[in-house]
Amino acid sequence: MKRRVYDFFGKEIDLDKEKYCPVYYVQCDCGHLAIRKNNTDRQIFRCSLCKNEYRQRQKTRKVVPIFKEL
């Protein structure tokens, strides 16, 4: 599933065309926007509504969910 990603001003980014544009928001599964966490070395996004976390892979720039182990 390809997730929608947005820049700082809320403009949608096409990751296939724009290589170096930083991502600030990611479309969550619940329909809300997941916001990028500060002070992290990786691109980690967290939804404030459902508390799901996502990360952006370095090589492919694909956004994938982080599954928590119990």
C-alpha cells in the first residue's frame, strides 16, 4: 500500500519524482495525519488519534508501519 506523504506546508509529495524533499506528515490508516517526531535519528511518524507509528525507509523512501512486539 502506498501512503500519501506531505511536506511542511501540507502539499502532497510524489516520492518517485521528488528525491530530496523532507516528509513531515504521513496519511495514517485511520484517516488522520501522522506527524514526524522531533529529535530522532530516523524518520518516525506518530498518529495522535490512534497512536500508530510509521517509519520511512532510507533506500526506498517507502513509509511502513512499526509493529510493536509484546
